[in-house]
Amino acid sequence: MDLDPIVQLSRNFGGNPDYVLAGGGNASQKEGDTIAIKASGVQLGTIDAAGFVQLSLSKLNALFTIELPLNSDEREKIVLEKMLAARLPGQAMRPSVETLLHALFPFRFVVHLHPALINGMLCSRAALSAAQALFGSEVAVLPYITPGYTLADVVRRIFETRTLSGQRPYKILFLQNHGVFVAADTTEEIKALYDHIFAVLKSKVRSLPAENEAVKRVPAAEKVSRANVLAAVEANSVKFNVRFFFTSNSIVSHFLTNPEAFKPLAAPFTPDHIVYAGAWPLFVSQSQAENPESLAEQINAYRARHDEPPKILAVENLGIFGLGKDDAAAGRACLLFTDAAKIAWYTEAFGGAHPMESADIEFIRNWEVEKYRSSIASKNNIAASGQ
């Protein structure tokens, strides 16, 4: 199979931060009984042919005909084994967890992404009604469903119903608190469909706040406070054996003015945010952040509540610190949390923020698939730029 079309299409989207951050998204190409899909952990922005796994479509589709355990852990383990067995000879990498869903689309190309602009609608209180109202009956819109086999099986039934009704197959699938799948037989149409989605949504939301040059000229007293916070964070980074990365910009600052303003960011919007920026940020006041002992108390209290350290430390009226085992992980945390801030901003056009439910958060936190993806990102030292 000539993979140059999907390689170029993947790089087109993967190199644009409006569409792809860190390890988010995947893409596939079909030919005959073969599907080539991005390997788990590989970056769309720099992918080449070697970054795709080729599998048998007939073997993948056969997964929907076998009886699987009701227990989610047991089911996903068997599904992963069957997916790995569906790889063509010589293929060694692990395919994307969304492989089965890609296989269901009766089109040559599928590109699945999680852009902040689109998730501003999909992570809002009016997600389902807004998506249907804005894009009509030619798109499928689903509430949040656990990624992997569970999601693919629901989509399979919807697609079958669509086919039986004599209607055209869906080319756009919106998933609440997740992202969008776009499918077509040409790369040009994939790009045109994404352009259409972006154009519609841009007409409905407020533009992101511009960076204010006056704000960047920090008063002397605030400089002292920042220096104190930085010293306290640095001391605690040594204490807790983590690296840190600081970010301050207009969109993040919008939500850091007080605890009430921060509420839309208190819980994660999508699985990607959990994987890279943690399920919950730790919000502290500047006075708490300036004192190393007080800050250590806040971090220890967080660890007692959640059985893990925070990946994001949000300091009131200052900025955010990404915390990670290395510089790249700390940078990724800030990158994804800034993305969450953009999503929260955009949700205001659709009734406000709608984060993931507690049970869904816990599933993603403990899911082997996402732990694997996170480990691959760390192993490959994927930086904050997503490259």
C-alpha cells in the first residue's frame, strides 16, 4: 500500500497546533482488505510510513461477531490480543485504540482529532443539541462513551441502522468530551470537511483573548511575588523529585483570578487531558504558593486525596506550573492545560463547561491503554511542542 497520502494528510494536521497537541489524534487509510492506522504513541506531525500499522479489515470486523466478557478489563484485554493478531506479517507496533472505529467507516481515509475549537462545543452543557443543530442529520452525534471496543460497538450499530435506512454513510462523527472523526475517499475532502466544521464554529464563539503587552510589563511588587513562588516551587520540585515548567498567558489568566473563576477547569474535559495534564489541577493562592512549607502541605493533601501528585499547579493571579518526571512531561502538562482553558472559553457559547463524569475519569486513569500511551510519550521524550 502506498502510504504517502495518509502520511502527508497526517502531517498537515499534526503540524498545526489548532488541530493537534502532544500525542492527540490518529489517522488511517484503507485499501482492499487492509487498513493502515497510526501506531499508538506516534506523533501525527512527524509521522512517516513506518509509523503506521497495517492490519486485516476482515479480522478486525470479525471481532464484532464473537462473544466477549462483560467485565471491561477482561474484554479490552481480549480485544487488544485480537487486534494484535489482526496485524499483517511483519507488523510489530501497537495500533491505535481507535482502530476498530476507523475500520467501520466505509471510506478510504479517516482522521480523528481533538481540536480545542471543536471540543469547546463537545465539552459543553449543550454539546449534543448544539452539534445536531449546527451540522444537521448528515453528522452522527454521541454522548460520552468509553473509548475502545465499547465505543466502536455502539458506532457499528448506528452505522448499520443508517445503512438499513438507505441514507448515505456518515462522514462526520462527533463524540461528547472526546473529539471528532472525519471520513472521506480523498484527502482534499477530509481537509474541506474540517474547514467547514471550523468555519461554522468560529462564527459561534468569541475569539480567544489577545495577549496584552501592558500586562506583560509586570510591576516590581509582582515580580517579587513571582520570584518567591518560583523559589517555593523549585524547592518542592526537589522535595518531590519532579521537574516543572511555568506558563502564563491571557487565556490561562482568565481563569486564575479567583477560585470561582477557576471552576470550569477543576475537572478534565477529555481523556487526553487526563493522560497528559492529570485528572485534577491543584489550585492555590499566591500566599500559599510563596511559602515552601505551605505549598508542600497543599501537595501532600492532594496526594492523600488522589493517590498521586498533581501534574498541574495553578497559582491564583499568576500562572500554571506543569509538574512531571522530566522537562518534556512538565511541558506537556502545561500545553494540555492551556488547551483545556481554550475549551472552557469556547464552552461559554454553548451553555458553559461540561467536564467528564467521575466514573469515566476513574476508568481512564486506570486504563492500561492510556498508561501505555503515556509511557510511550515519555519514552519518546515528546516535548511541549507536540513534536
